[in-house]
Amino acid sequence: FYLLRALKMPPEEREVRMAGLKYREKQMDVNFWVKSFLKSVGTLVAEDGEDTLPTTMTPVSISDFDSYLTKYVGNKAVLALLLDYDGTLSPIAPHPDLAILPLETKKVLERLSNRPDVFIAIVSGRGVEDVKQKVGIDNVTYAGNHGLEIHHSDGSKYIHPLPDSNIGELKDALEAEVCHDGSFVEDKGSLLTFHYRKVPVNMRNQMVDRAKELIEKFGFKIGLAHCALECKPKIDWNKGRASIYILRRAFGVDWAERIRILFAGDDVTDEDAILALKGMAFSFRIVSNHLTKTDADRRLPSTDSVLTLLKWVEKHMSTRK
């Protein structure tokens, strides 16, 4: 998989990764790797002491981030925060309209957005206007529909080219055949999302299977989300490609050497960004257990823990020398 991905890697990502590799070779010498190895061995022994992994993670405190983020973020570089919305900044809600950004989280984000050494981008599966309205903070870059639509903090916009599609016909077919017993289609402009969170569990399999058949029949890719199916155009663009585009535009070709990056997201679509930024960012997957497979550097148990992370960022950035 990784070899195939490397061979098909877009030129701009290849360029950034090569620059990042050269930088890491300078910083991570033999002494660094020896210390990392010994530390990892100790961690593995501690974890192997349990017969089974816990299915519920414990809450985090601000001080929990000190041991691994203080050195990474450092005292000089600009910090870029790339954050998902639903399930990351805002708790998952029964309906997208009900997913509200907690007031305390918004206040911390507002204060961080006014810092010259912090850059914030919200990278969401929602439509870009929708997520802008939900967050409601200026001086932030917003990427909607998994990065197909990007509104930069300076007012400029980017719309990724899309092939001609029959998305209207797909919407009609989904609504006619599988929208019942609590399921519905969310129209996000260039994308659709089929939601089935409210559908009784015993009715879901047949409904979801038929929805998948329709999505593929009309020429779209299926993206898995929390009790939802994303209907995506068949193009090579996702949250990972969008994140790299945002960082390159904001900080130049050598962004990987000049800034530090924290990424946080909660579902499968965020793994695209986690994987694309691997080795160039510190990533978090918001998930309530240790069993969910992820390429992220760390897991966080809830949206409350993301707020705690943002408070740590604010504390660190305001006290660093």
C-alpha cells in the first residue's frame, strides 16, 4: 500500500516530503534514535502488562500534553492548527444542524486566532459556508466538503475542479428509495451525505447496502463516516491533499521546515490528512477506545479533550520565550 502510494504521490506532496526528510535527517541523529528506542521499549513493556486493552479511554488534563508536545511545538516556530469540526470541536449530534460549537471552545479559538504565531484552519466534511457559520470566527481558513471548497483567512477562495456529475439524480434516487425511518440526505452543494443515525439498528444493513449500490451506480465514491455515507466525486482530492495545499499556500514550499502542525479529527475521512501529514505534523484521532485503527500519533477520548488540547496550546504559546 505505502509503496503504491509513494509511486502515485502528487508532485507537490513529494516535494514537501523530500524537504521534510532532509530536515529530519539533520535533526534526528544516532543519539536521538537511541533515546527514542529506549523510551519506546519502556512504553511497550508497560502496555504489555495488561491482558486486554481498555475499551474506554480516560480523560486528559492540560499537563498530559507537556511530555510530548512541549519539545515538538518549541519556542520559535509558528504553530498551525488543522481541526475537523463534527466530533472534534463539536460533539456529534443526531442531526447536523444540532452540532453546536461549545462557547468555551469558541472563546479559546478566538483568542488563538488573534495570535500572530498561530494559524488555524478548520477542515470539515460540511459545506464551507455551513462550517463558517457554525464556527463564526474571522482570521481562520475554512475548508469544506473535505477540501473541495476553501475560503482562506485573507478572503481569497479556492474551488477544486469537479467533473460533470448527475448529483441531482443521485439525491432523488436516495430520497425515493432509502430515506425513511429517520434517514435523510444532506445536500452540501457539490457533495451529498446520506445519514442513518436515527434508523433502528435492525433496519440499517439493508438500507445502507442499497444506498451504497445507488451511490456507485451514479458514479460516485463512497466515504464512510459516523452513521453516514459520503457521496464523493471520483477525483484524487481529500482532506490530506487539501491540508497540504492550505499549508503550502500559507507558508510557502518549505512549510514543513518552518512551522509546527497539530491536526485533530475523529473519523475515517480524517485519516487521509493524518496519513498525508505523517512525519510532518503531530496528529490526534478523537476516539473513545484503544481498539480503533488509526495512523495518528495519539488518541483523544472526546471533544472535551480537544478543548483541553487547545487550552494547552494557548498556555504554551503565551509563556514560551
